[in-house]
Amino acid sequence: MDVEAIERSTVAGVAPAKVVEVDGWLAPLDSGAIGRAKTAVPLSHAAGPGAISEIEAAYWTEGLSPAFRIADVPGLKAVRDALTTRGYVAAKPTIVTIGDVERLARLRDQPGEIVARPDAAWGEVFVGEGFDVEDGASRVAALSRAPDALYGQVRQDGRTVAVGVVTFAHGWAGIHGMRTDARRRGQGLASQVLAALGRAILERGVENVYLQVEEPNPARSLYRKAGFTDAWRYHYWTR
């Protein structure tokens, strides 16, 4: 498992305002809503805690609160212990999953459509009923500026009702921003978006795909059906 390539791809895909690299860590510096765009992450699952102070200083210099994204693996125990000692608390368990591109592309016979740039209707799915408007608007802004991205969508009755994004970086395709209109859930719309993204990945000739999902999210069953398997879990560490 190429942890470094996945983490570099993850940070690139969520388009933080600034990224610094500190002794084998990436520190994306952003004030938006996407956690992966504003939490430092080690590029190895055997990293030590020696860079933590320098990373904290990088966030403070930008007027941001330091935060970390740390995998729950044995090799990072010293990092987790050091963060605990400094008063950080782990929250929001999230699963990194690795997919099968061909199986993803076959998920639905009738996939959604792919567009090169999101329009206003695409973004409205993030701020509709049941979603936090400020949070959603921040996510749309970040995903809209992601480099080398394609945007999936499903439209019904003249409205965009389900969306998602695939980004390409460091040999990996990353799926982000899966959202479905709250009034249209349970109709298989997310699977249509996923199938469209899978076919776009195949057309690019990319063989590796990942997706990250919060552990309690019921959408995990869909992702398993689409061929994604768990690789590791991480927590966000803040104070």
C-alpha cells in the first residue's frame, strides 16, 4: 500500500489554500470546512513525533489552529501519545477505503453524467435541505478549484439531485464530495454517480482509486457494494 501517494493525492484533491512539507509530513493550511484540507498528516505509517512542534508553528503563523489526521496503526503510536500529552483529543473516526475501478464502473448499467466544471445547480445539492449552508458552500468552493478533477451528477426533472467528484494525482483517483438531495435518497442515485466516476477513471487509464468515509456513515454499505475495502482508519486530532 503506497501510503505516501494516497496522502499526497488526498491533500491535492481537496485543494487547500497552502501546503507546507515538514520532515515527512504534509501540513495543508486552510480555513475551510474539509477536514483533510486543514489537518497535518504523516506520509508514512512509521513516522515519529519529532515534527509536531514545527507543524504547530506553521499553523499558528497562518492564524490557524493546529490539527492532525493520524491513522490508528501501531507505527504511529508515538505520535498519538505525543498529541495526547499536548492536549489533543481524537474524534471523527474515518475509514480510508481502496476500490476496484472496473467493478466501480460496472456498478450501474445507466450511470450519471460527467462534466468538466460544476455549475450552480451542482453546488446547490451541498446547501439544500438537511445540509449546513456555510459548510456546504465551503466544500463547493474547495472542490470546484481542485486541480485535474471531473464532476459527476444525476439530474431528474430538470434538477441536479446527486453529485460527486473524482480527482487525479500521484497515480491515484480520489472520490470526494458524494452528496444526494435529501428528498431523493433511496433511489440509487449515488450509485449512478459512482458508476459515472468509475467510467471516467477507466477512460483515464488510472488503476487505483480510494474513497474516505466517516465510520458511522450508512453509505459505507454502498461503497462496499461498489468494490471498496477498508485499508485503515484515522482520527482527527484537535484541541
